[in-house]
Amino acid sequence: MTQHPDLAHSSALRRAARHTGKTGAVLLAAMLLAGSTMVPANATLPTSGGAPTGTAPAPVSDTVAADLSEGVHAAPSAQGTLDVSITAVSHPTAKPGDKVTIRAKVTNHTGAAVSGADASLYVDYAALTSRSQVSEWASAGLLDPVKGQPTTKPLGRLSPGASKDVSFTYDPGAQTFLGFGPRRLAVSVDDATGRLGIARSFLLYDADGAERAPVRLSVLAGVTGPATDPADRSMVEIELAQLAAAGQRLDGVVEVAEGGMLSLAVDPAVVAVAVKSNDSALAAWSDRLLEVAGNTTTYALPDRDPDLAALAHANIRTTGPRSFLRAPRMGSWPVPESWRSNFAWPADGFVPDVQTLGLAVSAGRPNVVVSGGLGVKEGGTATGRAEVRTSSGTAHAAVTDSTLTHAFLSATDLSQAEATSTENAADTKSAGTTTTAAEGTQRLLAETAAVVSQAPAEPPTMSIVAPRTWTPDAAAATAILKALDEAEWIETTTLDKVFAHDAPDVVRTPLPNRRVAEAELSTTSVAALEKTRDAVVTFSSVAVENPGTIWRPGVTRLTAPLAVAQRADPGLRELLVRRTLDASNQLTRQSISVVPRQDINFITDVGNIPVRVRNSLDMDATVTVVLRPDHPRLTVGARTAETVPAGQEIDVQVPVRAIGSGDVEVTAQVLTPTGAKITDDSSFQVRVRAGWEEVGTWIAAGLVALLFLAGIWRTVRRGRSPYRATREDVEEATAAEAPEPMSGAAADSVAVRAE
């Protein structure tokens, strides 16, 4: 790693020239030049270059004289700072007889050319036996001392922005290297004015080759999706395809898993989208993921990776098939049986509290990653396993080693994210620091070697957990994992082996009982999402045949704002919360409605009142309409369920009985088959006239009878008509018209009346 001087480029000369004129500037420059030739009490000139001509060294103390023999360089450079990095170490772990080649790169990021500088290799023969010594050397500043006899090479001229490679071959056998452990290694660039840059690393040397109980080391990485709204399926697929493209985050994770021992924590919702995708590249990535996941320990996260802390602090229940931690995924892709589901991963970068771990236990996920906290009070390195008691039971914690995680991410994370920084942990650094794979490898080897040296009988189990945002340099990560696997004192393993290890009986710093991070979704928003989730699940019963067609997409969308990925942009997350709540409320309260109607006249004792119900869903809905009169003169009969066809409206007949007359205000409500209210109240007026129908019938019948009797009476009253013929009149008329027979006429003749 390159260190830079804390001194900024001073503008004193330019300010003096502006205020005092040319003469003052010249005098000031002369004073600075004279001062730069003096050796401070704790510094010396470089051994690779002599003192400037015409100057005399200042007297030094015995301590400084000792430092002179060890090649200590402390004077800041007048030419600026160079970046120095170690790019390769031929033998990550050297043994007797090995000659180690160290390669370094020197880059000039200043605006001026650098010439006359030398590159020097320093190796200290003394082994480091503690992690504190390793940390002290790795974090030393530009001007802090280095030990060992330097091997020096001229660097030549280095133009602004230019880089130059330099290599050294070092023979540990030429020195007195004893025992096992990391040694201090440095590549320094110096000129006549002082040190221009330095890279500090470690040379691992095993002089005796003795067998040692290995430290077990696991590395975990996540496969999680971006912060999206699942309602926009096309955008979800597009953003996922971008992350899975060559060289991007998800592609890199799979590539590292293909080349080394890497445990995985996978969001099944991501795989479900990729498997069903029409994008050939995304589908091919999912095939690679499923293959590598079958060859390592893979944990299935809850779908869409909800924020456990936000749920815990809002007291949200996690049991039941429709809870947020068991929310359905899009599509019908099943999680492989080999994937473990007893795992919980709180949000990165924050020390989880006991309440969060308790929620994980209650959800059937007692194996929890704890990134930060649970430090050992007595110092030293304890096994990365701890037991945490919660109100729901005991959580089995895999405690991340922050130093190892930082060293690994510094050399592999292309996202430059502060992966291991926490708002509660003071022993972490930015993971955005650029180091090479060689520097990362040597730091990890040095740390683990120091652990083995401290606890040779039973080295602890340790874990590295990459954050969800880890965008790996696949080549660097693979090279580091390979070097770790080849080290004889390291046993690379999977995370399930860490959980299987017993927790040591040590005193640890307890986790806070409750601590809410600013990045969490507010408890008010979480409670609103939970209430709406209940409403969606309840409403889904209107689809009697298949309620999942309603609640599955509804719960899926309500889970989206809870995703850990949404922490990255709280403002956008709040917008998503409001949009999701509005869409869900529209589904449960407006998709089925009562059509407003005019007042009704009800003039019978028993009958039906029609209520028109509209269904705007794309499926049939079974509902029950309930009328609630504001007066007992109108009572409602038994409830009946009706099925309203998709996209249509029908009249639902509600039986009622009138036991009095008067105006009644009636409220109509639509209920699910389970009896839950769906719509807002819809009111109308009913004018009840009990018995009016029967009275009207008797009145009509009476009128008909009166008319009949009146007709009879009228006929009788008028009597017989004078113009009516009697029997006598008929007989008399008949006799007058009959002709008398003629004498002598034939018997068969007919008399003809004369006209």
C-alpha cells in the first residue's frame, strides 16, 4: 500500500512573493533551502544518496545514529510524493532455499518530473508474532523508520504521470531468519531530499517447516439484486442484466466462486428473474450461478433481502406463509433443496442489535452474520463464533474479522465502497483504499500467521464477509483465495463449518439491545406496509378459486421498500413506499365498489333491495353486500354471496323486512367472503311504507266489488223494458204468418205466399 506524506505542498513562497515582493521571496526561498539541508533530531539523510553539496549534517543523537545504520529516511521530498505499490511476490511463503522476487511499480502523480531517485528493498529478519505488530507496520506513515540492509537500484527519470516497474531478488538464506512468521518488507523510493514514497508489506518465511494446527478461514459473498420496484418487471430484468454483465458485480461474484472457496448468500428472487429471462446473457449467468452454488455452501436469503433491523424495530411478526420474511417470489422457480434457509444477514456496515438477532431466531434463521461488535475484552483473537441470547432464543453468530475483511476488500473491491466501516466500530478503515493483489495476499498471510503464532494449539475459526455491494476484481480475488488455500497454516473452508464450531468461553463486548440506524426505514413506514399487507391478504379471498393471484404480487410489491439495497437512497425509498401504499390501497378499496343510486320506495313488508356492485378486477370476485339501516323499522335478512364477473357490474339483491313506515338511511358495505370490509360506505335513502301494498290490494278489490254491485243494482232498478216481446206476442206473430192449406192441392206441394 502506498503512503503519502501528511505535509501538503506549501504556498508560503507564493504568498510571500505577493506580499513582500521579489526580494522577500528570494530571501524566504534561501531560508527554506538552508533548512532543508539540516537533519532533524529524529531523521537522517538517505543512505542511497549523499547530502547536497555545500551543506554540513547536523549533530545527531545515539538513537539517530542507530537509525542511520538501518536506513531510516525521514526528510520530506521537495519534488513531491510518488505512489509505490508491490505488484508481485514470487513466493508468498518462502522456505529455506527459496529466492524471492519482489516487483514494485512507482508512479509519479505530481506535476513535475522526478530524477535522481533510487528504489530500495528492505527486509527485516525479525519475525512478527502478534497481530498488533502486523497492524503497526502496515499502518506506519511515510516517514516512519524501516529496518534492514537496503538493496538499491536507480530509478532514473520519471515524467509526470509516468510509471516504472522495478524488481528485486531477495535470498532469505543470506540472513539470519529463524522460526515461522511474517517479516517486515518495504520498497522505498528516495532522493537527495528525502523519501518520496514507500510501500510496506510482508515476507512470510517458514524456517522450520513444522506442522501447525491451521486456522480455519471462510469467505462469504452475496448475490443480491438492485433497489427496484417489482411492479415494473421489465426494469427489474434490465437492471439485473446490467449487474450480471461481464465484469460487473454479480458476474464477478460467480467468477470468484468458480475459481476459489467462496460461500454464497443468494436472494432467490434474483435467480427467479434470471432463470425466466428472455435475455440469453442473463439466463446463461443464472446457469453458471446455479452450477457453482451446487458446489459450495449456499444460503437462501428471504426473497428480496428485507432489512431485518427495520422489521425488528417496528415489531413486525415474521411467522406465517405471507409474512415479509416469507414473501413469495415472482415466477414459480423453486429453491434447490441443497440451499440452506436457516441463515440471516443483517444490513452491512452496522453492528446489529439483540432485537434484530431475536427476530432472526423467531423467523427460523438462527445462524446470523455479525459484522462488528462482540469483540473480545481480554484482547487477542478469539474464534469467530459467539452465542447471543435473545428473547426468541439463542442466535449463533459468525463474527466477521474486520481486519481480514478490510485487507481482502482493499485488494479486490472495485466499487470503492466503505464496506467495513460502521457507525459503531472504530477498528475499521475504508475499503476504497487501493492495494494490489500481492499486497492483500501478504497482509492476509501475515495476519493469519500471527494468529497461529499466538495460539499454536488451537487456532480460531475466522470469517471474511464481503458486503452486498462487493464488485470483485475477479482475478485478484481468485489469486488471493488460491494463495490462502496453499498456505500450510490456513484451512480455507465454508461458512457452515464456522457455524458448526463451538463458541469459545470468552468475555465479549455485548451487542446493544436496541439501536436504530439512520439508514433504516422508519417504523411508521414499516407499520404502514405491514397494515397494508394484511389488507391485501384479506382482500385476496374475493378470488375464491385462487386467492394467490392477488396476494402474491401484492405482498411482493410491499416487500420491495424493505430491501437492504433501498438503504442506499432513503429519499427514493420513501417515494417507493408512498407509491406502493397508494397502489395497494387502490387494489383493496377501489377495485370493487358500490355504484351510487337514487332513493328507493319500499312499500311491502318483505322484499329485496338491489345494490349494484362494480368489479374492475381482471378476474371474477365473490362478495357479500350488507345493508345497515339506521332505524329498526327496516331489518336486513340473511347474507348471500354473489360472484361479480370480471370487469362487469351486477345488482345484488339484499333481502329486507319492513316493520314500520318512515324514511330510513341505509349504508351499503361490500365484504369479502371472510367478512372483511372492502369498500367505503355508500349511503342512500329508503322510504319505507310498511303494509301499503296490502292496503292498496284491498282497496282495489273493494272498488271492483262496488262496481259489480252497482251494475246489478242499476239493472234491477230499471225493471223490464216496454219493448221486450212476451211469449204471447211471439205465438200471435207466428200464427198470423202461417198460411192455410188449399183444398185439392197435392200432398207434396208447398203453399207460396202471395206478394
